[in-house]
Amino acid sequence: MRPVNPYIVGNPVKDKTGFFGRQDIFRDVMRVLRQRESNAIVLYGQRRIGKTSVLLQLEKQLAAEGEFTPVYFDLQDKAAKSLPEVLYELSQHISRVTGHTIASPADFGRTGDYFRSTFLPQIAEKVASGGLVLLFDEFDVLDSPARTQASEAFFPYLRQWMTDLQKVKFVFVIGRRPEDLSVRTMYSFKDIQSTRVSFLTPKDAEDVIRQSERNGSLKWDDSAVRRILELSHAHPYFTQLLCSVIWENANEEAPGAAPVVVARDVENAIPQALKFGANAFNWLWDGLPPAERVVVAAMAEIKDEVITQEKLIETLNQSGVRLVARELEFAPETLIDWEVLIKADGGYRFAVPLLRRWVLANRPLRRVKDELDRLDPLADTLFQAGQGFYNNNDADTAEQQLRQALNINPNHLKARLLLGRILLEKGRLQADGTPREVVGKYLDQFMPGGALEADVRDRPRRGGAGRALRIESIRLVPEGGGRLVFKTPFEIRLEAVALENVDGVVFGAGINTMQGARLMTFLGDSMGLVSLARGQKASVRIRVPGLGLPSGKYVLDAGARSGG
């Protein structure tokens, strides 16, 4: 009889025997659940890192220990539903776990009062002494820019719910960093502890690899274990993926025996792993913003294991990508935050080398460069307009549209090339070289980059928090003193006063084009949300890094808005 492949690829790990590690996360969760003054924790991490597996194992552990009554609830497909529909489905899950009579859908009105004032008090009598623990998976699907039915109603409801009830605790799982969520969601998570679900420890990852030795279906040489850890960096999904492919290959070649895997077998399995894991690789890739994709594609093509910033810029420039936009300059730091890259010896390297191999084979830089054109939707719209005018033989209007597009996004390659073609046709651009080189030389003169003409006026005005808040002054201060030079970091300092009580205020600044299009956004004090009483003053510092904008005039504005 053929043995069973013990490696789980793509699905959450539900069986305790196939789950390894994460004790540090469980300790953080239990510490929060047992504190009287806290009732929630956020677990976050990149896609395929094992967050759902952690939540399902937590559900089993809490149920087995009996101190709390856990209820798992997946919000993946709930964003389009109304608040009563979401609460009714949640009540069904709670009723099944507690044995409570399932309520009628008609009981759930638009405000959610029945769920909070009738249903939950009845449930409180049937749960364990520690209370009800709601395990919300994929919670950030409600944090949609589209402002769906559920998200519009659920966040205000949740804030009141978390404040009012004592015997309900929450574990939220999200696929983004908490600071990447919208202001209204951040306000719901104000003062809530967060814990990252990251890579496994090397010891736990080795336990994952050697689990086939338990049922005697496959043995592992130490060299093979080391090579898998090198390729996967103890990422649970990629570790399981490689092991599963190797297991299938070994048992096809020697059925009935217990083959010993060596490092060469691991190398031979890589092409199949890249193929079988295509959906997961694509899903990870799709979670990256356009600028980060360009940087990852460029780094994958550099043969050095450790890649310096200088080498990255050189590679991008050689490929026709001009590293000017702020999104590209800060992409490596974003990728480090998301554990796609790690810092090493003065540069960067891929956290998971297997991901690098997939990017090199499936997302070459020449293909990804087109994504630069989508860094700013307004720039792309202007390019499309310019292309339309050019096709209708109106080169002058086309040139104006393309220049505006490049002022917003200097990296818009199609706009650069079309502008170069127009200038060549008009006889205003003459140089030797390829079209890309010729256009580049012209654009270096057209917009050399670096300057920002500022017209700063201190004036009382009402901020985005409406009538509740007044911004009294705005000052620009160079970092370290001296003259204000926008290529180097500086601070925007705001002084504000509350005209009435206001909750959940977030301070921010932005840089716009003269036409009002937003280019960059900076949030104050690490996006700290504050509450102010009437007459109370607030002083806020917003740090702005060196700006990589082309020369020209821009509008710098600052203010505040209420997250409530």
C-alpha cells in the first residue's frame, strides 16, 4: 500500500500532528486574552505565511483547555453583505459552538441592536468562564477603498461593541501591516497589540521537513535539510511545497522503500516546485504594489546574492527605468517590512531564494516595466489622452498632455517614448543613439529633478476634521538645521487646537501638482490617532524624506481629519 504524503501544500493545516512551532504567537494571544484591561489582538503577516493555520490551531487549543469558548469566523466573502447579514451568519457559528438556539434572520435589524443587546447576553450564560473569543480571519477584506456595505457599518459597530462588552474577546487576522490599513480601520484597532506571523524557526522548519520520517516514507540527509532551509528561509508554505514535490518524486522512483533524500534531489525538484506552486507565487506577486514589483524583478536579474542600492539603480537605469519617483526609491524598505527582502552586508537579498528563481523565470524586468505606467493613475490617463491626440494628428495638444503625465510620473515609459517621437518629428530633438537614449538625454534637460519651489503661508484654517479642529500654523524645518533643501529630509510642524471634543484625529501632509493631483502622502507621528478635548492644543511633527521630484512648482498642504 502506497504511504500518504504528509506534506500539506496550499490548504490550512487543521490537524495538530502536521502543525509545528508558533508557540511564541500562542503565548502572546493567551497573555492578551487573560488580561482584564485588554480584549483584542491583531495577527498579521504576508500571504501564505500560515496565518489561517495559526488561527485554526488556536481554536483547537482554546477549546481543549476549556478556559475560553472560541468561534472561528472567516470574513473572506463578507465585504459585499450588509451588517445584519454578517451578524446573522456570525450568530449561526456562535450558536453551533455553544448549542444555543439559532435565531431567525428577521430578528437582525439594520442597527445590530438585537445581536448586541439580546443574542450576546444570552450566549454569555453558556460560554466558558473566560468568555467568548471570536477569531476573525481575513478581517482586512472589510478595509476596502470601495466602502462596501459591511465595511461602512461594521467598523463603527465594532468600536462600540469592543468598548461595551466585557465577556467577548477578539483575535483579528489581517494580510497587511496594521499601519497599512485605512484610518477608520486603524481607529478600530487603536491601542490593540499586534503580533507578526513570520517565518518558522530553523528548528521548527526542520521538524516540518522530517515529518515523513515519522511514518517511514522518506528519510532526509542533513545536506538536503540544509538546502531546503536555504531555499525557503523556513517559510512554511515553500518548505512544505519543496518537501511535497521531493516526496512524490522519491516514492514514484522507489515505491515501497524509504528513500534517503540528498541535496541533489532538492535541486532537481526546484523546477517542479516552481510549476506546482504557480498559484501561490502569483498570489504573492499580486499583493505587491507596482513599484515593488519592478524592484523585485530587477533584483532577481542581478547575479550577486547581496545587492547594493547602487547596483539596483544601475540595473534599473540600464533597463530604461529612471529611479526618480518616491515609490521606487522606498520600495526596498517596503519589501523589507514585508519580509520579501532582508538586509545583508550593506545591501539586500531575497528572504526566500526560491521566490527569486520564480520571479526570474516568470516575471522578467522587460515584462514588468510596463507596470511603471500604472504607478499613478492620473499620469496614465494623461498619457492615454496624449496618445489619442497624437493619433488624431494633434501633436501640440499631445505634447502638452505627455509633459503633464511625465511631471506626475517621470517613469511612465510609454509617455517618454511617445514624447520623444513627437519631438523628433518636430525637429526639436536631435541626438545619436537608440530612441530610449535620445529621449533620456532630452528629458534630463527637460526635468533634471530635485527642486521644489515652496510658498509657505502660516494662516488659521479649518482642517479636514471639519468644524471640530483648527490648524493654527504650518512650518517647514530642515532636519539638522541649516537651509531648507528638498532633496534632504525635513519636517512639517503643525500647531492645532480643538474647537470641540473630537476623537480619532490623524494628522497628515501631502504634495500635490498645481492641478491638484496628489503625488505623495505623509502621516504624522507614525499615524498616531489622538483624541482632543475642546480647547486642547496639539503639536505634530511630520517627517518628509528627501524628495525625488522633477523641478517645478507643487502645492504642499497639511491638515487633519477625524477617523471616527
